[in-house]
Amino acid sequence: MKGPLEIYNGHGARQIVLTGEQFNDVTDLPAKQDELNTLYQMVTQKGENGTKSEPSSSTLNIRKGERHNWRIKQLGTWINEGIRGKDALLKMLEAAQSGFDPPADPKATLEAVESAVETFDSSHVSQSLPPMQPADMTDVEPIKWLWKHRYAKGVLHILSGEGGRGKGLVLLDLAARLATGTQWPDETPLAKAYPVVIMATEDSWNSVIMPRFYAACDRLGKTPEPEMFQRIPPYDDEGQSVVSFPSKAHVLEHYLTQIDGTGLLIIEPLEEFYDAEINNHHSKDVRRALAPLNQVLEKTGWTGLVLAHHNKRETNNANVKVRGSGALMEVARLAHAVNFASVDDDVDRVWGPTKTNLIPWHVKGILFQVHDLPFSTVFPDKPDPDQTTIPYIEWGGECDMRAEEIAAIQSKRDKGQYKSKVAQCKEVMEGIRGEGWMEGNTIRRMFEASDGTWEKARKEVGVETRRVTGSNGQVQTWEWRVPDAKTTPSVF
């Protein structure tokens, strides 16, 4: 190598000079750690706020004399992403030297250097990523079902409904059937008993969950072993969450792998088990939280069943009635909802599919009723001076109600008729009044309407809007907020 190798920062200030005497050969590079360390500190320098420099300010120029001048844009990106910073610098210098002697044309030299850097980038990535998977027919396998066309193994499912419709009782009835090895509500047989694990925060384990579980078992005429129905404590002795997503998904995997075989995991409600920084209304947050949960289910073969509450928005789409970000329903492969079976009847209720990614379209819902059982009937040895009762499920036959019919029941009960789409969009936004900033697209997915319909409804309600930009200054998304008190409508 002849002449100095001069390295500049993105603003044209020279930072370090590596001369030909210092680097007579590429093999000398590893020995020049002082120079490399200086360079590494320069490109990872922290700003006044303690954050790393933006990639644009750590882009380097490499100059050989006055004849060649080019940018290695990849370097700043590598270092800011934490990809082996010093190794990246070392390979960058190797790439630069390899282009010094060949052609004198600066453009040709630039192409040679960029090619060398891209080759290293591709080589580094190939060492850290798993290989692609070919479509080998020997690896094909059918979907494994816990309950055929209802609940699949290794998959996340949703059970949603408004308060007081019986969704929690449905969960515990299904748990009782699994734990005792009793047939499903549609009389599909169970070959054996399966363990059930529950994560719950809203109801008392001793006075609500266990009594209702054992009441369901009593109606089936069977008593399971206690180990067939277990709870993961929501908090430890210091008040910290035992399992939360995404940071403590590995703890859930530990619990499940301690149990012999696979079974049903119940989480009610899921939002109570998110990490503190997860925003239940932001799709990216929810997807980030659910990714490790899905991985645990797929790895262990357990069936995941999440209880979700309905919001107050009026819509005939049962899936967008689920509270929080629509990402929850998008990530789940199958979903069911619970509601009254008719507008003017509080006795018959229906449990039916609302998302059918893995099942035939003609799978039907099942009717059920809620009845009460004296506490003393299930627990004759327990004192009950107040003579309390325990609710339980009595299943009926199948019904032909589709998902949109199940969702429409409540709006018909409340209003007796359908509203205009503008009115329904306004109902959606009134339902989130005072809840803070939410992604506009998340709100729009709660009810299907045209852009003009949403625009008219938004102005009438007085929704505030703001742009959310990325590090490059470009708009990533718009957020909406319905303030606590109605305000003058805002415009973009």
C-alpha cells in the first residue's frame, strides 16, 4: 500500500490517518488495535442526550491521497445496530485496501470497495441466520386438534364477549371436560384427560375459579386429580409479575414443560400479562408481546386460549369488537365469541366461531344456558351460612348463527335497529373518549366504512390528530385522540 489512508467523519473533519508504513499488508490490520479503537470510539460517540449518533453522522469517508474519495455507508448502520462493531471496521479497512491499486478510475474503485463490503455483509448475515427451509414433503404434517375444528394444538385462540354473557363459565366448563376426560359439548369424545393451566387476575382462585371449576366437574359426574387443573400465580412474594409478555415468556415455557404431556393454557385476560411498556392499543406493541407466546405454544404443543372483553362499539364484525389493538385477533388463528342467542331472550346463549382460518366455513356454534347450583351440593363439607350458589353451563344443540349475527345481537338489543355508518363510526370514537392517543388505523379497523364516512364522523366528534414520524423525519402513521370533553373539530 502506498500513501496515507485518511478517514473522515460525515462532516468532513479528518479523524485518523493510517499510512502505508503502518499498514503494509492486510495481515497487519489486527495488530493496529489502537487505531481501530480510536476509530470505533469516533463512530460510536454519544451525543449530549446520551444517545448514539445517527447513522448519517457516523458515515465515514476514506480517502487515498487526492485521487480516490468514497463513502462506506454500511459502516454507520452496522455499528448503530450493534453488529460486531470492531469486526465491521476491520473488514471495512480490508475492503478499502483491496481497492487501492486496481483501476485508477474513481468510479471503478468505488464499485470495487462496495462489492467487497457487501460480500462481507452477506457472509456475516449467513453465519448468524438459520438456513431457509425447503418444501420437503417428508416434513408435512396435519393440524393436530385438541377439539376437532374448535381448538388446535400449538395455536393461540381467542374467546371474547361482553360482560355477563358467560364466557368465563365457558372457559371453566371446557377446562372441566379436559381435566376429567369427558366428551366435548358437541359429543366429540376425548380419548383421555388433559392437564389445564390457568393464568388469571380478575377473579379469586379460592372463591370463584375453583368453585366454578368443581361445579362443572360435579355436573359431569367426575372429580379430577388436583394436578389436572393448576394456576400459575400472577405475582411473586415481592409483587412482581411471574409471567409477562414478552420479557418473561420463558417462565411460562418452564412451567408448561414441567407437566407431563400437553393440554390447555387459559389466560384471562391477556392484557393483564403484558409488560408495563406494552400499549394494548398499538398493534406493533401487541405483536411484539404475542410473538414469544406463540413460540412457546408452538414449541410445547399446548393449546392457548385467551379471554378477551368486548368494547362498547356498535359493529356487526365480532372480531373488531375485541378490546384493544386489532393485532390480537390478527395474530390468533381461531376465535369464538359468546352472546345472547336472540334480541328478546336472556336464557339461550350462543358460543360460536368468529375467526375460521384453520377450519371449514360451515362449522356451527353451540347453544347453552347458565344455571345455578347450591354451594353445599358441590362442597357438602364446607360451611356456607349465606347459602350461596355457583353458576354453571348447560349445553344445548348446534345452531346456524354466523359470526356477524352473533355480533349484531347486542346492538339490536340496545337500539332495536341499525344506525347509519356515520353514526356507527361516531359510536366507535365515543367508546374510546378519554383513552388517549391511538393509531388511527387501529380505530378505523373497528368498523368498516369509507374514508369519507370516517372523516365526517371524526370532525363531528372533535377528534384530535397528530403525525408520528420516524428517525428519518418521514410520517410513519397518524394517531387520533378523543378528548375527555368535546372540542372544536380539528383538521389535518
